[in-house]
Amino acid sequence: MVEDSLNDSEWENPANWFGGLLYHSSRDTRTLVPKRDPGFGVTINLARPGGLALGLAIVFGIAAVIVVAVRR
């Protein structure tokens, strides 16, 4: 349960949140964490390798859709 306590304290630290939307904590072991307002789902921990890969995949996926839409 020490890990849960560390994850919670990292999540509560405002220095790990950028603009209240982006979360980045290498000490937090979770890839997906609750949003600042947990009623709105989860966000990606961009400091974790899986989180960074997921974040980049989302960004590139959106960019690809935009490029395809513009070319038509």
C-alpha cells in the first residue's frame, strides 16, 4: 500500500499538473490516472513510457485525420 500512498501524493502535487490538464510524474506508477476532477474520467501520465506512447498515438492520430480531411 506504500505505492498507493506515493501515487496519491504525486497526484495531489500541483507541480505534476500542467494547466490542470496534463499530468507528468515519473514517481507515479500508473499510466492512466483520474483527472483533477475525478468525475470527468482519466488522463494519461505522460512520464510513463506507456503513457507517452499513448499520448503520441492520440496526437498523431488526430493529425492524420485532419490531413486526410483537408486533402479531400
